[in-house]
Amino acid sequence: MVTAGRPPADTGEAALRDERRAYEPDGERPIGGYLAVMAVYLGGTGLLAAVARRTGRPLPAPGPADVLLTAGAVHRLSRLLAKDPVTSPLRLPFTRFRGQAGPAELSEDVRGTGVRRAVGELITCPFCAGLWIATGLTGAQVFAPGATRLVCSGLTALTVADLLHFVRVGLQNATD
């Protein structure tokens, strides 16, 4: 709607505000922050692709074993980033400590607004962080395949070891 004293360009802004209110009347979701985070992700992946192309890096052709190796590494790194007590200083500006969430994992509430809240949601959610980590490891496989495979192997071994810890505890609990 055009009102006196407002240029027609404001109607676009008003329409966006109306859509935002229709999407979420309370306005608690950091939509602008999400847009900023998406822009950083797209810019970073675009830069990785451009540098790989410019430097003539061959693209790897990962097989099933490579995908499993990377999946194990992504799983472990995303849990490490999002839940581990040792990495809590990285999450500190974006979260509030609530307590223990399980073996070697913390429960934290996201705090802040806008980009701060969006980043907090990203780094406290292993599923959300997984996309960024998978992209980083995939890019690393283009630029340093041997080193990346070594790191992924270690992280995947840790993932399997974690699983074995849980299996052992489960078996112990079942026999008690």
C-alpha cells in the first residue's frame, strides 16, 4: 500500500515485513541472520570452487569407502563442535550453559538475536554444523587429499570407538 510521503520502493519493504509476520507472527526467528549465514556459506563454497578451477585442481571421484570415511569424520567433528565440553569456549559468545546432556556432552541454550542467534543455532546443532563440515572436508579433499584422508580416518576411528563405548556400556547394563 502506498501512503503519502512514502516512495513506492517502501511498498516492497512493507510486503517483505508482511510476509515475515505471516511466516512467524512473534518474530523470534533470526531470518536476517539466517540470510547472512547462508550468504557466507554460498560465498565460501563459491570461492573454494573458483580457486579449485583457477588452480586446475582435479576433482576427486569418491567411492563408497570415501563417503563412509567422510561421514564418520563429519559425524565426529559435528558432535565435537556442537556438544563437547572442550569446545564450549567457541560456543560461549552464542550460548548459555544449561548442564550435562550425556556422556561428554553439554546442553546449552542459544542466546542473542540476528546473526549472533543464527550462528548459535548453527554451532549447537550437529545436524546443522554437519553441512558446513562436510563442505569443508570435501573442499579439503580437492586441495590436500592425502592429509584430508588421514584426518578423516582418525576421526572415523574415533566415531567407531565412541560407538563401541556405548555398546559396551549397554552390554554391561544389560547384564547387571
